[in-house]
Amino acid sequence: MPINCGAIPRELLESELFGHEKGAFTHAIRSRPGRFELADGGTIFLDEIGEMDLSLQVKILRALQEKEIERVGGTQTKKVDVRVVAATNRDLEIEVAEGRFREDLFYRLNVIPMQLPPLRERGEDVLVLAEYFLRSFCFEKDRPNMKVSPKARAMLVAYSWPGNVRELENFMERLSILCEGQTVEPEDLPEKIQRNAGMPEQEKVQQIIVNAGVSAGFAWPELKDLRDKGLGLKEFLDETEERLLTEALKESGGVKNQAAEILGIKRTTLIEKLKKRNLLDS
């Protein structure tokens, strides 16, 4: 029987846990059992217990120690036999030291502790989960299964995943929607993953150059180039595009299909650009 202690307001959480009697508060039109009663003979899972109010912690401690609860607005105690599993993303020892969590409840709960390491410390488990989520979302969206390239896999493992499994799941869903190819490549990953995975800017630029087949002497335009030519960004880009169009036409001998292929664009797109610059007959 699960209950999220951080998602329910304090005034309602007590009723959810221990139940209430008719008329105990506004809108309490009938008696209602709480989670402890419903879980009698079984297990109750208290998620985000570190968010629980101190006054409620006392009642949880009593339920654990005495194995009995009392409904809100009630006068009778009820015996319950419940196994309690609790989870939190806080360090409860620090919370105890700072007075935000009861020490006696902490030690009562801390019988069999299980420390779940963050995703960044689970090594290649990241890849197992990533492929599982990606496969699930591809099936859900009725598209062929996608694969992750070796370089992209290495970057996923190197990323710190501050949002843990939820972040990984959401990211895999995004890839299943936005990735055009059937293989996830490093360039499909967002910049924050590339940066966090230790791929510096210069290395990314060099990788782009290698992928594009550009010689090592290539240099990206800089602001000084715009200033030297006395151009704004739009004018500079227009001039650059026109030079590339002209060069592609020259290299293809004026054959539009070949020129479009050289530039990596559609023939119709090439024609539009040529018309715009009065280069159609060039």
C-alpha cells in the first residue's frame, strides 16, 4: 500500500495514513480507513518520508512501536500488523542532526537500510536502462527499434544524470520522437550531455570537421571577419551562402541536381535560392 508523504498536504496526510471518523473535519461525511488499516497483514510503502511533518512522525513511531493506530477524530485504538518500507532522497542522519527528523523514528526505521546509488555510479547499467526505454518508446510509437552508436553510448555512460532514472527515461522518449535516423549519434545528444561527458568545445568542432570531411586547416568565421567586411550577420551569411552556391554550380558544370547533392539540399531548395539571388542562369 504506497503513499507519497511529500505529495499530500500535512493536514490531509494524517487522515490518509490513519483514516478518520465521520465529522472529524469539514467534508468528513463518512468514516474512512487509512492506509495502515488497509495494509493490515501486508506492507505499507512510505515514499519521501523525509518530507513528513514532525508531529506526524510521532504517530508513525507509535504505529511501529505499539502496532496500533487511532483514526483522526476517533477515540478508539486499532491494532495493525504492518511491515513498513520507507524511502527518501534526503540524508536522514543530517536531517536528524539538524532537528528536522526524529532520531528515535530514524533508528526504528533503519533496521535494514538499502542505499540505492545514483545513476552516475551504476556504470553500464545506464546503457541497459537506456536501451530498454528506447525500445519501449519505439514500440509505443510504432517505429522500428533504434540503436545507440558506440560513441553515443560512451557519452551516455560519462554523463552525470543529475535527474537519475527519470531524466534518462524522459530523454529516451525525446530521442524516439525527434531523432530522424535509426541510430543515435553523438550529434543527436544535447549540448549539456556532450559538455558534461567531457567533450570540450574544441574537440566537438574537430569532430564536426572530421564528419564533414573538411581539411584540418579549416577555420570557423569569427566576429572580426564581420567587422573587417563591415557586414552584419545576415549580410555575412547571405554572402557566404552565395559563394557556396556559385562554387557548387561551377564544380557541377551547371547541373542543378549535382550542385544540390554537393550542398546536401533538395533540388527545389537550390532553385529557390538561385532565383532569390538571380543566379538561375549561372
